Amino acid sequence: VPIDGVTQDSCTDKSVTCVDEALPGSRSRNAYSVGVSHYFDSGFMDRSAVKVTYRYYDDDWDIKSHTEEIEYSRYLTDQVILRLNFRYYDQTNASFVKDSYVSADEFKSSSPQLLAFNSQLAGVKLQYNYDGNSFVEGKYEYYTQSISTDSHVFMVGMRYSF
């Protein structure tokens, strides 16, 4: 962690102005979640499901976060399932996080996980069930974060039961 006016870019090795991270010795965390799922078996949305969830998190470092997620699944055929999902996440920073630190600061961190940020994730997945317990699936997700991360995620999976 850079201190006393040193920048993060010039802080490559531990020195008098580049010190180890110093975090509180303990952390108490709480998370509360609620969700609703509904399966539709007739009408326009026949053989589809919608799931909506909300999660609230807080801890004694004063980080608070909210996560909202919606997922839609639908049988396209007896063997193919389509899933669409979207998640939004918003977080406050830890109480001791600052733009710059001085030697006298008790706690210091350069971890981006302790900063305020938000993120979004959107995805699509196709699953082909070739018998009751076996399937192959492919998934694409796009993830973006307000503190510099954007990524494309591709996954392929297979389960074979015998």
C-alpha cells in the first residue's frame, strides 16, 4: 500500500513508503436474501420459469451491498432449455478506505474489493438433456464493473451419469 504521497504505480516493492496492507483483526458479516420463483405451465409462458432474488449484505467495516437478480428459463423443446439472466450489484466502500494513506493510519488497503463499486452481469445458457440425468450445456455471460473490469465469459459443460 503506498503511503505518504507515493503513487500506486511507483509502489512495486516493500519500502518505507510502500507497506503491507493492514486490516482490522476481525470482521463480522451479515447477509439477508429473499427470492421468488414461479413455474408457468400454460398460456404464453408455458413450460417456463421466472426467479427473482434480492440480497442485502453489511459488515462491521461499514461495507453495504445490494444484489438484484432475475432469471428466466424456458423449455424450447422436450430436451432443450434456454436460460437468460441479469444481475446488478452495488457496494459501498469500507470505512477505512481512503484515496491516500499516511504512516499514522491504523488500517491501510489497496484492495479494489473494499472500494465502492457496482457491477452488471448478463448471460444466456442453452442446455441439451440427452437422457434423464445427463446433459451438455453452453453459456455466455458479459460482466462489467465500474472500477475497470469488463469480461466475456464462455463456458461449456457436460454431465454424464452412468
